[in-house]
Amino acid sequence: MTNVKYDENGLVPVILQDATTKQVLTLAYANEEAVTRTIDTKETWLYSRSRQELWNKGATSGNTQRIQSVQIDCDGDSLIYEVIPNGPACHTGEASCFHETLAGERTASASDMITELSALIKQRETDMPEGAYTTYLFEEGVDKICKKVGEEAAEVIIAAKNRDARELATESADLLYHLLVLLQEQKVDFKEVTGVLEERHAAKKDK
């Protein structure tokens, strides 16, 4: 805490970042009390420059954020809150406040693609649009979905044995899609899967 350098107004900029996808959610500010509360409660606390008061992210909207880590930069004058968001970070309803592009073309990361595909599959299960393959899978049920996961896993093995890089990538994509459908059918969020990987990784680092 003593390493944090606050500006002349007693504030430090804070980048809020999704701990799982690494997507930047928003840029805000915190004073010393907000940083202390964030660390103590493991919830996002910030300082509103317009209202001149502390605020607990999501206290009103319900879009809370659970703190995974608080990181400080090499100069000590900015922080990153890595969070597990419970809903969108932006007041517009978007997941991130940085959802508009001024120049160039935004390149989706691997985690972005997984997040977007998972959201689409979830929406398909809700809407069940006629003629959609995902609708067909949900209509057929868990046995059909499991069968497809098994079939695609076998195709991945064959592609690997054939040393066909393009085929391996294609079949891996098919396997991943069907696995995401299965996770949705079972109501297991993909973040639970990455959470297990993070726990295992952390355990290995501690040894």
C-alpha cells in the first residue's frame, strides 16, 4: 500500500480487467480508502470524481465484481484490478466500456472468441431458432451431444495421426464447439473450466 503513488487529488488510475478473458473492462480512479476497501473486501471499490464519493461497483446495478488480484505498475502510479465480473461492466449494458473502435480493426483474442461463441450457444438454447444446428443438438439432448463430442474427439486423433495441421485445426474447432454445447446443456460455465486450470497452475507454482 505504501508503494502506491497518488496524484495531487489523492487519486490513482485503475484499469479493471476480466481475470479470465483478460479483456479490459473500464478505466476508473481510486483513492487510498477505495484501494484499502478493495483489498479488504475483495470487491471493486472506486472513487467517483463527478460525485466526489466512494462507490462500490455493482452495489446499485447488481453487476458486481469479485477481485482476483490488485497489481501495481513499475512506477507505482497506476493499478490493475483483475476481477470476476457478475454482469456487464459498462452502464450501456456492454461487457466492456471499450466497445467502440475509432481506428483500425479490432482483432479478437482466443478468449474473446470462446466468450462470444459461448454466449451465442446460450442464446441459441433460449431462442431455439428453427433450422439452426445448435437448436437440433439441444432438441436431441445430452446423449446426442455426448456422441458428437466423442466423434469429434476421434476425428482430432485421426488428424493428428495423419500429421495434417489444417485438418487438426478444423477438427479441434469442431470438438471445441460441441464441448461448449455440452457445457451449456449441463449449465457449466466455461469460466469454471478455466478456473480449474488456473487452480492447477497456481498449485504447481507453489511447489
